[in-house]
Amino acid sequence: MTVLVTLGLAVGSVLLLAAGAALGHVAGRRRGAGRRALGTPVERATFQTLHNASLAAPPLRAGLTEDTARKAARRLRTLLGTDALCLTDRSTVLTWDGSGEHHTAGLMTQVRQVLETGRSEAFPLTCAQEGCAIRWAVVAPLTGDNGVVGTLAAFGARESPVLVRATSEVARWVSVQLELAELDHSRTRLIEAEIRALRAQISPHFLFNSLAAIASFVRTDPERARDLLLEFADFTRYSFRRHGEFTTLVDELHSIEQYLNLVRARFGERLAVTLQIAPEVLAVSLPFLCLQPLVENAVKHGLEGSVARSHISIVARDAGAEAVVVIEDDGVGMDPERLRAVLRGEGGPSTGIGLRNVDERLRQVYGDDYGLVLETAVGAGMKITARFPKYRPGVHPSPPSLRTRPRQR
Amino acid sequence: MNQAYAVTAVAVVVVATVLIGGLGLRISRTTSDFYVASRSVPPRLNAAAISGEYLSAASFLGVAGLVLAQGTDMLWYPVGYTAGYLVLLLFVAAPLRRSGAYTLPDFAEDRLESRTVRRAASAFVVGVGWLYLLPQLQGAGLTLRVITGAPRWTGGLLVAVVVTAAVAAGGMRSITFVQAFQYVLKLTALLVPALFLVAAWHGDGTPRGPFDEPPTFRQHTQVQVEDTLRLRIEEPLTVTVTGTVDATRYRDEGVLLEPGTHTIEGGTDLRFTPGSTVPRPAEHASAGTSSWAEPLSGSRDAHPLYSTYGLIVATFLGTMGLPHVVVRFYTSPNGHAARRTTLVVLGMISAFYLLPPVYGALARLYEPELIMTGGTDAAVLLLPGRLLGGLGGDLLEALLVGGAFAAFLSTASGLTMSVAGVLTQDLLPSLGVRHFRLATVLAMSVPVAAYLAVSDLPVADTVGLAFAVSASSFCPLLVLGIWWRRLTAAGAVTGLLVGGGAALAAVAATMAGFPEGGWPRALLAWPAVWSVPLGFLAMIVVSLATASRIPPGTGATMARLHLPEGATR
């Protein structure tokens, strides 16, 4: 009997987990519907309206395209309670929701006026088809940062001032959503610009110094100079590559190796590096150029103001579903308060753009749990810990750029 | 069995595992040379690691026990455990690696772009993991009882505590070198004693009689019956009894047992004379007259042909859904390497599985009383003592015990890691990402509860059930997910729940011990024959019905899965 009960419990719990997960998903979607029974009729109407609006918002937040318009139009029509609803951009009809789709044909000429003036209009429609309920159209403009971006048209059987007012309000609300979409978009563009800035940041000083260091070997050790130049070519090729937001840990490590070889050409034996890389995490995908700036930071801190040897360690550990990368230097360190300011973006133009950029990109890709962890104090070196989930939807590395030469070992 | 040697062997295995995992690896891989540091794991090493994690208590102890008791039919177990990798190689390995997924739920989410599918897959990962942990605990309990005579629940509990503590402390991270070492250890632990045993068998004049007829005792044999037994006797048998048989007490007296069923009380000593036939437990009665060497001639199942197909389907298709095996493919740098790794795994596992049948056959000759007491899973561990004896026997036994412990440790820790990972990430996100330790305890506590409740299923049978659930849920998901563009999220969830759910229900009914016999029993004990097609069917039908909801990124995902790396851009 106990056998039965325990087993039943064990197996039951598995099934329950599965069923619970499925149910939770469905319930989450329907929760809004269950609340309708609350409050007075007026309040319920308000709830209903807000609920419809909240359902229409997510597609609109992705911008105004045919796909998003189709998804949003269904909700917007429920919101307005009209027979038909239509969304256009500046040149074409994006979607028509409801009856009387044959009116699509001449619609763009009819809304031209609204697109030009940016003012709402209501006008009667002529229709040859029998039983077509659509006799009046209300067209309101959708505005964005750069003026009118499209129109929202609602159609009814008769002229109605209520519909005119409601349509304008809904159009205004849609415009706000579209502006938010634009804002999201510019934020992404900003981050892309920062990546570009980061690439640009590598260039001047580092490039001059590297070339000068290479030049110093040209006569004394031409073989080494040649190797360094090839190293330099590989490094710049990787850093300036245009395609792909993600790379693999092994490719990022190669770039770091080339970077450090070039640094060593200048500083010689003053810089010592130890590596401890778990082979299991070499294939982990991570944002392009997100470790190299951390190493650069460690090199700067290590060599800054000290004549003695400086030591950097790079450790990559396997931690179940995550890879943990720790970069540590024994250099001058940093005042934690100042570091905090740098990460907030208040540290002045020249300091720590690398750290802040990496931190922000990690948070953007993996969520706030995955920001950089920095441990430092003045004179105590710095330890930077970054965590990368082994899998995250949408994170796929682009193939490595072809190397210019087979590795000579 | 010499306790001191055996306990030393277990201690050595544990210490070596910890040392390689912790110190050795750290020293060997600390370098200032990027070229050395960023060398990926070669397919051979990764294959050894996969094999090490895969070869579990069922392989090490269970297969030999089943072959001993049931004969050549049971060779389908090692064949199936190996052939699963052939299916994996042909249909799954490379595309799965190219998908970039680390776990099975990752793959489900990546391919179908749906959190719901991910959650359903997670639930089944936990289910399969729990089912597969159970036989590891059973095997550990058995081994410890054979070594020290401790009650059977202590061993399983001990391993559960050790593995939970190690995994929760982060000490048993699935490190490739450690698992590769475990493979070598397991292979050596089985191979070296096997060579000695076969030599001894040769020296004994290569007896082979009992392969064709019911097993007989070759020498005076004393058997201590621990739990009360019901035996079926086919022909009159004289035995010397100290204890209680059929409610009559005897004290060192010869008793003539007539054909029929007899009850032997626990604590009774039986002494058999050479040449007498080994009695069988009453519930396996049909096998009494069977020929051991001839397939399908009569095993414990009423429908041997059906059971054989059930076993084949479950093991051939179930390997791809084992959570701790799938995560290992992530270590391969690309799809091509994943495929090569699988090929090497096939070779390594094949080599290993040649050995357990040797033990089974030798055990049939030299320790047939295990068939009577039902303790056939101990056959491998007891054989050197019986056949060789002396210091050599003790040392070889210690080696086998060490190998068996390596089997529990590696498989159980791999499974616990996978289950705990899925619990933290997907099913109990409210715990927070950092509550991995709590999830570890939970991951182990359910199989422990089941282990304390269920006792009498043979180790390899429980593994068969885990494979059946895995084959019914993940095989359709992986095969259709990789090879069929029209799979939808709704179809995948339905297929998982219908196929996997049906297999789970059948497993639950079998473990609970009903129905008693006949076709219903056979159908529920070997569900894979019908539940795998059911899973496929549900997935296909529902996908076709929801054809408008094919995930938008399907084309791009398929290209990523099937084009070699470097060809996509």
C-alpha cells in the first residue's frame, strides 16, 4: 500500500508539474478575462477598455508593419466597437479588420488629405455592394517624431460624433505606442553605436603604439616583426568585423591572445599572463568583443604607474548551465566609488567606457542578473567576474572570420 | 568478500575522482599559452566522458544479472544500450550540437520558439532523470549490502547523500577528464577480472553443460535465505535444511522436496548436493523448463516476442532523451565533432558491453543459487570469490566493487546535475537562480523516496522504464524537430504529453505491481512499442491541425541545424 501511495505521489508530481506548467501558461493569458465580474458596469467597461488596450500595445511596440498592424487591429476594433477598422502607413493599406474589405481599393486616395494635413476627417462612402454596412469613414492620423507616419480609419453605418472622438483618441494612443517603439529602436541603435565607438576606441593609441613596437623589430628581428604584423592584421580584422553580434569564447580568446602579443611587443616581460580555461566552455556564445575590453582594462591597471612586473589571470570555469569568466590583475586598482560612477556613466568621457559598455550589453542580452561583478580597492588590483548562460534564445555566434594563415607551432 | 579491500577500493575511487576533478585538472590546465588553453576537447576524450557518464549501475551489474537469470534474450539490453547511439549518430547528434542548445528544454525552445514547449520538456527531463536515478540507488544499495551486509536501504541512502553533497557543493561539475577517467576505470574493473575468470574457467575444463539445460549445482553449496522465498520444484529434490521449510522446523536434516511450490522462511540454511537442479522462485516458474541459450523460448514474460520488441524500441530510441548524455555534446566544438564523438562512443560502449554477458554466463555455471534467491544483480561482484578465491579473488572483487561505485557516482552525479539544473532554471524559477543547492536536494529526494518504497524490480528493468519514457517523449520531439519543418509548438506539447504521459502512466502502474499478468501486464511493462508511435502520431496530427502556427523562424533555424558551420552567414 505504501508502495502504491509513494509511487502515486512521485509519478503524480511529475504529471502535475507538466500539467501545472501548461495550465499556468493558459491561466496567465486568461487572467484578465476572469476579472470582468468585478465592480460596477462603468468600472467593468473601464477594465475592459484598459484590458483591450493592453493587448494591443505589445505588437505596436514593435513598430508599424503589416504583421504588427494585423495583430493590433483586431484589438483596436474591439476597443472602438466598429464594423471595420483599417491601419495604413504613408503609402499602403497595412491591414483591414472586419467586414467590407472591398473598400481597401480606393482608400489610399481618400486618406491622402489626412496624411498631408495631419487632421482627422470624417466622410461618407459610396458603395455599390448590397448589404454592405459600411457607409461612413473616420480617419485619424498616426504621428511619430517625423510627422504623420500613417492613419487609423474606423468605419461605421452612419455618421457618429462619438466615433469621431473615439477614433481620434485611439489614434493618439497608438501614436504614443509607436513613439515608444521608436524609442526602443533608438536605444538599440545607441548600443550599436557604442559598439562601433568601442571598436573605434581600440584604434588610435593602441594602433600607433603597436606599429611603433613592430617597427622597432624590423631590423633587429625581422621574423618577429613579420609575425607581429600578421598578428596585428588578424586582430584588426576581428575587431572591425561588421557582421554578427555574437561570437564564441574561443574566438574571443584568440583576439585577446593577439592583443596581448602586441602589448608584449611593447612592454616585454613586464606583463605575465596565466590562463585556466575549462575546455567545456570554449563553445559558449557571447556578445562580440565583451572580454577583450576587460583584458585591456586589466593591462592598463597592471602597467599603470608600476615599474615592476604585472600579472593578469584569465579563468573560464564550467558552472552547469553557465560559464564563469574571471579576469584578475594585481595593478593599481580603483576607488569603488569612482568605479560606481564610471558604471553609471558619470566618470567623464575618457574613463572606463569599455567596462560600462560591456556591462550594459551583458545586461541587455542576458538580463540584469548577468551584469559584471567587480571587486577592487585602491592598490589592491581588480577582479572582474562575468557570467554567460550556455544557451539563450536568439544568441547564436556568427561563424569565425577566416584566418589569414595556419597557426605556426 | 573481504571487507577491508572492498572499502579501500571504494575510498580510492572517490578520492581519485575528487583529486582529478579538483587539483590535477587545475594544475594541468593552468598555462600562459593561449594555444594550449584554447584547445577544444578532442572527440576521443569527449567520447570517453560520455561513455563514462552513460555506463551506469544497470550496465555494470544489471545486464550480467539478467543474462544469468533469463538467458540470451537479455543480450538485447547491451545491444539496445549501444544501438541507441547509432540512432543518435544518424539523426540527432550533429544538428543538436549546431542548434547551440545545452539541454533538451533549450533545444525545444530554440526550435519551436515557445516557453510552453520548454516547460513541458523540462517536466519530462525531471521525470526521466528521477526514473533513471532510482536504479543507481538500487545498485548502490545492493553493492554495499554485498560488501558489508548492511541493510539494503543504507547503500542507496549513502550514495544519495554523497552525490547530493558533492553536487550541491559544486565539486561534481561534469568535468570531462573526470568522466573519461570513470570510463577507463569501469572498463578496467570489468575487463581485468574477466580475463582471470575466463582463464580459471578454462583451467576448470571449460564446462558448458548448463547453457542448454536448467542450471545445476556443480559442488556442495550452502545457501542462506535472507527473505522468505517461494520456490517452484520441478522434480524431487533432496536438500539439507537448517531452519523452516513449509512451516516445519528442521535442524540439519535431509528433506525430500516433492514437485510443487515450497515456502522457505527467512534465515533458513539450505545445503545442496552437486548435480541437483537449482530451484526457481515461484513467480518465474515458466522459465524452469526453458532452454537458456535459445531466444524467446521462455522468459519471465508471458509474451516474450512483444517484450523483446518493447525493449528494442525503448533502448534504441531512448538514449537521445537522456538528459545527462545530451549536455555532453555541448563540449564538442561543432556538429562534425559531435558526430565523430558519437561514433567513438559507439566503439567504446560496444567494447564495454562485450564483458557483462561473460559474467552472466560464468555466473550461471558457478553461482546458480543466485537465480533461486533472486539476488542476480550481485552476480558480477561475487564471481571472483567463487571461482578464484584467496587473495587474488579478494583483490579482483575489490576492483569490481570500485568499478561499480564509479558507475553509481558518475551516472548519479550527472543526472542530479541535470535534474537540479532544470528544476532551478525552468520549473521552480521562484526559488531564484542561486538556489541550486535546494534544487539538488529536491532532485535527489524524490528518487530516494521511490527507492525506499519500491524494492523488488531488477536494476536493468527500472532502467528500461526510464528509457521507455525518454523514447516516448524526447524521440518524437528531437526527430520531428530536426527533420520536419511543419512541427508546431502545439503539436510538440501534445506529443510530449500524450506519448510521454502514456509511458509514465504505464511505468507507474508497472512499479505499483498491477495488473498481475497476461497481455495488460506485458503492454504496461513494455510501453514503448505503442507509446512511441502514439507520441509521433499526436505530434504530427496536432501540428498539421495547427499548420498556421508554424514558428516564424523555422526556416532560419532549420538552416542553422543542417548546414555545416561556416556555411551559414
